Amino acid sequence: MGRNPVSRGRKGTLMPIQKVSVVIPARNEEATIGPVLDELNAAIARLPRYRFETLVVVDTPQDRTTGVAQAKGARIVLNPHAIGKGAALAAGFGQSTGDAIIIFDSDGSHNPRDIGLFLDAFERGAGLVVGSRVLGGSDDHNVIRLFGNAVFTLMFSILFGTTIMDVLNGYKAFVRDVAVGYKHKAKGFDCEIEIAARAIRLGYPLVEVATHENKRAGGKMKSRAFRDGFAIMLAVLREGLAYRAWQICHWRKRQ
């Protein structure tokens, strides 16, 4: 890349991306947050054209996550609503200052070297970039997760008229106004649906890049297949049907 990437907004306005916020929700991840931030800092150092900030969002910490993250140079954001990933991300988004935001997991499942792929996609005009495990593979999938991801991604694609292959992957990057300036409804893992739906409603091009998901490096998995699956299904239906209704209203106004 010879210049800073730009994203085209709803009216085609070019917005240079100079600062990138990496938002990491981390609930009791003392076993993994240190190595994760070491690798992230090393990857960021290889991208000197950009300014980065790293925000680690913690809620009611019961371990050393906060102290370890601060020692690695991250800014700590306290999430007053300790009710899930979506609430933690909303707290982080509200404190971020970047032109673009990258969501990054605290358990070692994401490869920070892939950040360059996200920035390349912005340079090609994307407003939302999704890391695809379908394209890049995963060491941490099981049959239930694979089936749920396939079903919910298909539902999302039908309702929104997209060809996305991995809407539920938490490794995402997007321009700032996708994540700020509105009231977040999603409190848990259904935030993945809300973010993608908002980007599409705002008219931003969606791009997928191949990213590999590593097996969790330690700690405990926070997601629960059936509980979170039900919330994700409701989010797909809520956001998708609202989008279809919005399309119909705009079509009628043009007639």
C-alpha cells in the first residue's frame, strides 16, 4: 500500500483512514491477554503509516486482565453493563477515536498479521471488512458451530441480498460511523449481526478477506451455542425484516 486507505461513504465521499482503533473485549482473560497484546503490538509496528490505539474493555474484573493489559500499553475501558460482548464493544466504541475500528478477540483466536488485509480492503473502497473462516479455515469449529454459522449466514444473506459467507466471525473492521452515533441493541454475540446490518443500511460496500481462526489459547469460552444462537436468530430476523421494510418504503417513495 502506497497511501492511506480510504472508504467511500453513503454519498461517495472519500474519507482517509489515518487512525485505527483496535477494540478488544476481555472478560477475565489474564491467561491470554498478555501474549495477544504482544503479537498485536508487533503487527502494528509493521504498519507505520497509521496511528493505532488499543482499547481493552473489561467488566467487573475478577483477575489480572486489567493490570496485564495496561502493562502492555493498552487503554482500559470499564464496561458498566457487564452483560455480554455486545455491551462491552459498545462501551469500547464510545471511547474510541479512530477513523476505522477493528474488533479483535482476547483469546488468541485472531491473527494480528491479518490487519494489513483489512486495511487493503479499505483502500479498495470497503466500509465493512469481515474476516472469513470459510475462506481461511478454523482450528476451533465444531459441528454445532459450523451448522449454526451456515444457517444464520444464509438467513442474513437472503434478507440483506448479500453473498457474505461468515457474518458471525468476530474479526471485523469498519469505518467509524458504522459503530458510533446510535443506540446499540445487541448485548451479546448478536452484535455481529447488528454491525453488519448497520453497515449495509448505511450503504457501505462489504468485503470478506481470508483469515484463519486459531484455537483458543487459554481461559474459558464465553459463548453458549443454544442461548447465543437464539439471540442471533432473533437479531437476524429483527434487522433483516426492518431492512426489507425500509427498502419497500424507499421504493414506494420513488414511484
